[in-house]
Amino acid sequence: MSENNKDSVGNVLISDDVIAKIAATAALDVDGVAGIIAKPSDLRKFVNKENSSKSVSVINNETGISIDIYLKLKTGIRIQDVALTVQGVIKEAVQNMTGRVVTKVNVNFADILLKAPAKA
């Protein structure tokens, strides 16, 4: 579904893919996030920024926007702090860029970046 805003000049359409990319870009800027990964039901390899919208689900309806994102964590961080930060930056970025209300951001940590063992 795409967002359709009417103004006096015409329509403004914002696709769910655009919203997903806004969310992915915001999440990648958070310290503690190692990357965005494929949804568990669609296990593929890790995705880069270009394909990141495939790891973000967007439900866009008359009450607002709901977002699910799947992330890979860095080690040595407090998961709850990262989750709250990710939720906040995604909500702010999407609302600022689209003018729509974000009602929910579900952060799913599906993997963790392990440190390589030290060589002897």
C-alpha cells in the first residue's frame, strides 16, 4: 500500500518501500546495530543498504504506520538500550519525512556479530 496525500496541487504518493528504506537507514545509524538482516521466514544472506527494505515490513493504514525491522547486533551492548534508540530514531525519521504518524516500531534482533577469536 502506498501513502496518498492530496493537496491543492495534486497527489503525493509515498510507497511502503520508501518508508522501509527510511527506517532501515535510520536503524543503521544507531550504535550497536551491526546490520539489517533478512526476515527469519525469508532466510537469505545478510542484506546491504540497497536491499534493506526487504528486511523491513511496513503496514500503512488510516490510523498510521506500523514497522517491523530485523537487525543484527554488535556484541558488548545493552540490547534494551539499542532497541529503544532504534525505535525512537525510526519513528522520528519516518514521521519527519512522510508527515504520517508512526504507531508502532517492532525491533527484532535476529543475529549477533561475534568477535573473532584472538590468534595465538
